[in-house]
Amino acid sequence: FFSSDIIKNIGVSKVFGSKLYGDVSGANIDIESKELTGREELKISFSSGINTVTIGEKMFIPDGTNGLGFGLDKNSPITDLGQYAFENDLNPESQSTPLNSSVAISGGKKFNIQDNTLSVFLVGGFDNGYQYRNGIARQINATGGLGRDLDVEQYEYNVSQLLMGNIKYSFGNSRDNSISYNGIIIHDNVQNVSEYFGLQTSVSDDEERPTFIRRQQTNNNNLFINQLLTEFKLSDKLKASLGGSFSIARSDEPDRRQNTLLRIDGDFRIASGSAGLNHRFYSDLQEEDLAANFNLNYSLSNDEDEKNSFIDLGVDYRNTNRDFNFIQFNHDFFTQTPADRNNLDAIFNQQSLDSNTFRIVTDRGVGTNALDPFFYNGERTILSPFATGTFSIFDNTTIS
């Protein structure tokens, strides 16, 4: 999710420490973004290539999304279950020239303001790439037989854009004090078309009537980070840092399309019996995160002492609010309707809905609340004072 264009270094802590959040048990990951190191810098890079597994393959992406990863509306267009108002086709778009490309621009400059320094650093980037995979998907049931034995073809397109700005003002004796701002915007988009063909016993347990499934999925992720960080040297032994951040994450899955067909006597028919076999799905996640940190560091070592001993005292605050909702429109077919799998829009339309070939139902049914999405709201608040002592007692022994 984070491009290497903005990463200075990554620290991974697999053990607990009082200065780290304890809300994730796997590891604490600290991503430090780049900043200007010299007086000035300008870098521009372009690259292009092709994934050899895509050569000779006719790549497909879901209809409605452009090459930059935009175009699909995260909000459902359906306001009436009697109106087939979906805007995007069920036939995926083909891509004839699956070229991967990348553009990155970074630059910055330091300015002297009397005895102080102002550093400005900017990064912008664009990446895209294609991937083709084929293989099998199998599932063993409780009796040891095959519940699923499908041949799989998967076409995937990934595109992302990022913009980062870093401004740092250093002042005081030896410029030991600083105030800095980091701003990061990231958009990451994945478009996927997967086709499955073979035995799917939940649809048909007759090997002479194999199942065909096409799933078209688009995932949008957007991240906005704002950080204000300060460091102050209060004395030769005492340092203080104060930081705050406000971040926004947005993730949506607009118009996921899944169609399920059976091949019967050489012809394809829409699978019936379960409305969810043919559906369109919309989801949206929004998260806002406010965080603050205060830390005092007192050194216990003398300037001539090679050992490093110190005490940290501080407090962490974090408040996170998350809202998630989804709605799924299921197509309930009354019979196994003949269909051309490469022209499903000829069946999934207003005319078929009016003629009662299928009806649209949501996971809430067809009642007055059918268009109400499923949702959850979550809030997390952390307020944690901490204290850490680190003591170098011998040349090769440190106690925390």
C-alpha cells in the first residue's frame, strides 16, 4: 500500500514495549517517510515493461473503471427494486496492450532563515501493472469428496497514485529544535475479473452439468495522512517531543458483479434456486483517526560516557471512528434461463425484470426496508501514560 518512493525506513517490533501500542498482537510497524537530506534534490524516473505471463492473453477489466482507477460510483443507483438502473455492463472490457508503467518525481530544497533552516521535500508517483493467473480451485468436503473442482483464469489490473509533502523548520542552538509537517495522499485501485469452470456442488453436483462463474471486483483504497511533529532540546540532558496526527481512510467496493451459469447439453443457462448466485454488491468503509503523543527523554549518561542510559516518560492518545455499510442486490431467477455468457446484458436488463424472468431482492428481502444497508459503527479510544528506563550497565548488557 505504501510505495517505496516515500519510505525512508521501516522498523518492525515483534516484542512488547511500553512506548508501543498494544492493540495489535502480531507486530508494531513503524514506517518513517523520506525527508530532504542534502541542500537540494531533484529526481525524475520513468519506467515501462510487460509481464511475460500477459503476452498473448486478452486481458479483461470490469466495465466502468478507467485506467487511473476512477469511474465507478460507490453508491448504489437502485432506489426501486422494480427498476434495473445499474450503470455498468456485465460484459468486461478487453485490454489489448497490457503495458506496465511507473512515473516518480521527487525534489526538495533547504532555505536559510537567519540562523535557522526550512526544508521542503515533495514526492509524486504513479504506478500501474497487469497480472494474469490460471490454475485450479479445489475444496474437499466432510466425506472426503470434492465439493469444488474448478479451472480458474484471473485477470488483474492495479493502479496507484501518491503525493507526499514534508516541511521541516529547524531552529535554536545547533538547530536541535524542529517543527515539521507531513502530508500524504494515496489512492490504490485493484480491478479483477475471475472466471471459474468445473464442478461446484453447491450449484450442481452433476459433472455433466458443469458450473461457470464470473466474478468482477473493484477495490478502491484512499488514505489521507496529516502529521505535525515537534522536537525540543530543553537542556543538555532533557529533550521533549510532541506530535499529533489526523488521518482518514476510505475503502469501497463498488458494483461487484458475480454471475453463475450451468452448461446443460452444450448450452449455458442462468443458475437458479439461490438468488445470491447472481448478484451486484456495494460496500463503503470510512475511518477517521486522531492521535497525539508527548514524550520526555532524560539522559543519564555523561558526554564522555560511551554507554547510553536514559528514561522516557510520556502519554499516548488515540481515537478511531469507523463506519461500514454494504448492500447486495440478488437476482432471483425462477427458471434456468438460456443465456450467452459473453453477452449477459441481453438477460440482465429491465425487459427481463418486467417480464418476470427474475426479480431483484436484497439480503433484507423485498419489504419496505429492503434498501436499508447492513452496517456497523465502531469507536476505539486509547489513553495511555508510559514510562521506560534503559540502562547500559556493562559494555555488552542493557536492561530495559
